[in-house]
Amino acid sequence: MPRLTKIYTRQGDKGYTSLRNQSVAKDDFLVEAVGALDELNAAIGMILAAPPLPADVGEVLTRVQNDLFDMGGELHLPERVAVSAEKVTWLEERLDGWNDSLPVLQEFILPRGNQGAASAHLARTICRRAEREMVRLH
């Protein structure tokens, strides 16, 4: 595979990008979905960059980042299944374990606190948009 030597191509200047070896409009549902996954991955990176973070949380978020890359690849190559039900179950089990140790939520939590908490709220909202984009795509 050829190595990328530039971070720009100038191919998008006219409102199109290359996906699945074809020219696709920048506002195509597929481009929107891939972009939302990419943005979510970057937002998770912001959480990981804001210490202190428990080791188990960092491990799970890193695995989620890898799975998001795989999901983006799956959108590019729909015949390739990268995100399985087992991966979803694994993540749900981690979330349930963390949730079990928390007090019952009595009210909504405002997006603030420290840098990590605010970054987590931002990632949550981006994740919801990515989900909507995926539904719209399919």
C-alpha cells in the first residue's frame, strides 16, 4: 500500500471526496456517518488526554477508539463485518459494572465539572449524533 505523503489532496475543493473508490458528495449520508465516527473518536481522545483517568476506563475507551476505526472501515467496505454483537456485549458489561457502583441518578447532570467530565459530556453528544447518522445511512 502506498504511504501517504500529504495530509491534503485538494480533491474535496469541489464538494466531493473519494469513498469506496468513487467520487461522493461531501454531504452524502455515508460521508456524514464516517465523519461523525471520526469526530467521536477525537472526542474520546480528549477524554483520554485529561488526567486523572482510572486505568480500566482508559483501557475501555482505547478499545472503543479502535472499534470506531473498525466501524469506519466497515462503512467503507460493507462486506467486511468488523463490529460484532460480542463487542457490543463486552462494552455493555463494562458499562453495567461501572453503573452498579454509582448512586441512583436523581436528576440530569449538567455538562461541566473538570476537563475530563466536560469532555465526556461532549463525546456523549457526538455519539448520539453519530448514532443518528448511522440510522439515517441505513
